[in-house]
Amino acid sequence: MATAVFRWLTVSVQGILQISGLTGQTFLVFCTAFLLACFLLKRSKNLPPYPAGRVPVLGHLLALGQASHLKLTAWRRQYGDVFTVRMGMKDAVVLNGYTAVKDALVDRSELFASRPPNYLLDSTSGFGKDVASGRWGTEFKQRKRFVTATLKNLGMKVGQDSIEEDIREEASFLRNRITEYEARPFDPAHDVTVAIANVICSMVFGRRYDYEDETFRELTEGIGAVVADHGAGQIISVFPFLRFVPGVNWVSRSVSAHIAKIQKMEKEEISRHREHLDSENPRDFLDFCLLELEQQDKLEGLTEEHVLYMAQDIFFAGTDTTSNTLLWSLLYMTLNPDIQNKVHEELDAVVGESLPALSHRSQLPYVNACLQEVMRIRPVGPLAIPHATTEAVRVGEYDLPKGTQVLLNLYSLHMDPAYWPDPDRFDPERFLDAEGKVINKPESYLPFGGGRRGCLGEQLARMELFLFFTALLQSFTFKAPDCAPPPNADGILGLTLTPHPFQLCAIPR
């Protein structure tokens, strides 16, 4: 037994060295520096229990591995809905399952509405100057209200003055772009990301970019790199001092370089907007922000730096999550040709040859069910962004002090067999009732989170997903290239859950 444990520990340490870039000597120094603190730091008295697999200094980092949403869901079956994981030197309480997650995320939302310190997230958000990473308080609430109201003014709504026509136009551009491949195999990631990013750019910067624009290609690839680096850089977030250690600090250096490029573009856009600002006719998000900088009537202490990070927030969140969900939808259509055929039949019967519009949404229950099922089986934010308690709170029989880090395992809701029989099977009919109507708000389903920290852009994302998905499926049949293996549906967990790179063929219909 002892030999097996030693062998496991040796292999695990070798794994963490390889992933993080630590040398053996650096790792020994690292362990020595923290081992004493590991024993001296006292754990809160009544936190939930630890799962097995905790080791000194690193805690559960090795046990969690690179697919932590899967490990946490597996631990739920063994330890229940509430347990504690040790993230380096700090504890994080994990909530699993619909009852526990809904209690924290929705029913008692304000008690779990803050954010814990996280070096990589904080460093990319100006240490809380945005909305997504902002700590709970008056400034956060003001920024959230301002961003939500501004996005609605810019068309994040259904009906008059909606951004629908801009999305439909961009969907046509994407459809034309895919037509150029002439049914040859291609990787859809770049084109899909540019299309979604262009919708966001039209709202934030008042402009769109060509698919071949090299600067924009670098920016969209930079977004993907930053999201992926957050997964690889978990050890930097847990032990921020490692950003100063040569070799291991490649992640933080990579994030910083990509963020610098993105912010360079943002600063250029802010300067351009300031030169052409019309206070009577604000055109986009930056215009509204610049007017608020002058007036200071909605946001106390607003600075240009806040504007930079709030715009970056929208750019990141609005591009990465929606583009990945659309990629997942194409992947699952490729894997399930019978389901894809049903989508085609419904679109042909309802829409015909005209470009799909939001007015068709209520007439396309199977299409909507497919998109709901994509977001169930592969939620792009399976663990959401970590939360923190705003005051001491009791969860079941346990006591969580103020500031406790809380991980909300949304993946466990979506893969719970008590609500979703055979959860690994892609089945859109889960979201249709006996009369064939869409079930829009089923239990154990929170793809956009909820409560005080729910996704600000949910309505925009749903509009985009419907309009892009229907435009593409109306025009093409998607299939894997001949003699190629089917796409890998496991996903890669960074800041979001992204598909492995895959190719498909788009056959004109």
C-alpha cells in the first residue's frame, strides 16, 4: 500500500512539474517555503469535509487535474452536494446539484455575490475595475446597472430598435464565407469567432471587421489564448508569487502580452471616439461611456481605466462564450445526422428560403430544443467564475465565514441523471413537452448562471445563437470529412469549456 501511494505521489509531482514548467529545484524551494505555513494555518472550524487526494502545499490541485468539472462531479457521488477542496493554501467550498446551487445562486444570491482573490482573473480585469470580476458593493452595482442599461439601449432586446438586423447581416456574411470552402474540410473556429466578435464590436466600437483582417485575427486568437491560459495557469492563481519564477511564469507572461494587444486596440478606439463624439447621438458603448465620463451622474469615480476594462469585459464574455456554444452546436449536428435532418425539415417547413428571423423562434420548437440541449450537455461555463460569500452564511449543517471562496458546479446540474436520464446522450426532445412545445425553464438547468451574478448578455447570446444557428442549418448540411474520425466531444477546460479543434464539411443544401 505504501509503495503504491509513493508511486502515485511521484507520478503526480512529475505531472505538475511538466504542466507548470517548474524545475525540480524550484519545486523543492517552493515546498520548503510553504510546508511550515501549511501546518500553521488553521482551517475554519465548521467547513464541509475534504475529499481524499489532498497533499501538503498543493492541496487538491493534483487530484482535480485538467478536467476539474468532471472530478468535482465524480466526488459529488461519493461525498454529497457540499464539500471543501483545498486550492493550494486556501479552502474553496464546492456546491453541487440543483438544490444546493440554486439556493446559493438564486434564492440567497446576495450572500454569495462577491468574488474571491484570483491573480490571473484579477490581473486581466484591472483588479476589479470591470463587472465580471468586481467585488460586491456599491461600485459593482452601479457598473452592472450602467452596462445592462447601455446594452439595452444598443439593441439587446427583442422588438423595436433591436440589434436583430445587425446579427442577421453578420449571419449572412458567415454563410457566404463558409460557401467559399465549396464543401471542402475546414476548421470553423476562426470564422465563427470573427462573426460573433463582429456583433460585439458593432455594439462596443460601432464597427465590424473583415474576416481576412490580420489585426482582428490576432485579437480573436488572443481572446482564445487568454481563455485557455486561465486553465493552464491555475497554479499561478493559487500561488501568485510564481509569476516571478522563470519558466513557470510563461502563462502570466502570455496573458499579459495578449491583454496588452487587446487594450492597445481599445485605447485607439477610445481616442477615435473622443474625436468624433456627438453628445446628442451616442452610437455605441464607448460613446455612452465617454459621455458618462463627462457627466459623472450614474457611476461614482468613473475613470477611463474603468471604461477600458468594462469594454474588455463585454468583448471577452460576448465573444468567447457565444462562439464556443455555436461551435458545440455544429459539432453535435455533425455527430447526430438524424437530429440535423429534423432541424432541416423544421426550417424548410417554417422559414423556407427567407433568412430566419426572431419572429420565427416560437414556430421552431425543435430548433430551440437543440440549442437548449447543446447548452445542457456542454455548458461553456461548467464551474462559472468563482463566487465569495458577502457575509457569514450557513449551508446545511456547515458554517461559511465571510469571504469564503465558493465554486458552483453547474456541470453537476446538467449531468444529473435524476433530472436528465442518460445525461451523456444528446437528445433535444428532453426540452419538448407532450404537445411538442419548448420547455424553456426546466429544473436543474442554469446555462447562464443566475441571480446577482447572472450573465448580463444572456438575451443577446440567445438572439445570436438562434439567428446564426438557423442561418447556417438552413443553408448547409454539416458532416465530418470522409475517412476522418468523428469530432472529439470531451472539451478542453480553460476559463470556459471549448471544443477540441475539429474540421467539418459544409454541403450546400
